[in-house]
Amino acid sequence: MRSWLFIYTVTISLFLSCSKEKEPICHDDICEYFYNENDSLIQEEIARLTLDLLPKPSDYDKWGQSENLDILIERLNKYNCIVATKVCYACIYTLPPQSEVKLVVTYNREIITRIMDLLTGEEEPIKYLRLHDE
């Protein structure tokens, strides 16, 4: 009886900790993606996190993504394994322009620092481009 109760408790806690309604994916998964630089899975996750963030160009923000970039950083910081900070907005002069976010990721008791390049154009949500060293 005790073993059944233990298995039940563990199973319920796993489902609650990885609830899709609270977060797009479990903490360990996103940390592993960044740690291993798994571009396709990072791209999917950033797309989920920015799906509702449409650009709003204005006189003060030609590309309309400054606020969206701040929201993305806020969402990334909800993961207990990530510390995200803005390096720059629309500072890489390509079309569309790119922005950079610094990520400090803790995974398997190791800490890595990477820069994430994002496309921040005026016509669609922010898109993941690549990770690179500082």
C-alpha cells in the first residue's frame, strides 16, 4: 500500500510540475535545449513564448518589438534555470534587424553563458536565430 501511495504521489507531482498551462515546457527540458544548443527545439520554444507578441510599430519604435523583447525576457526568467538579460534591441543592422539576449543557464550543476540572437522585424513575432558565445 505504501509503495502504491508513493508512486501515485510522484506521478501527480510530475504532472503538476510540468503542466502545459503554466509553462510551455518543463524547466529541465528548456535548460537542456540551451545547454546542448539544440537549435530546432529552442526555435520551437521561442515560437511558443512569442506567439501572442505581435509587433506594434510606432514613432518611437520603428520595429514595434521593444516591449515584446522585454516580455520574452520576463517569460524566460520564469524558468528557475535561466537568467535572461537584454544585451541590445535591433542593434544588428540586418533586415529584419536582430536583437541579442544574454542567457545564463544552469544545467546538471554546470553554468553556461550564451548570447541568443533573435530576429525582431516589424511584420511577425520575434524569431530565434542562433546561440553563440559572448
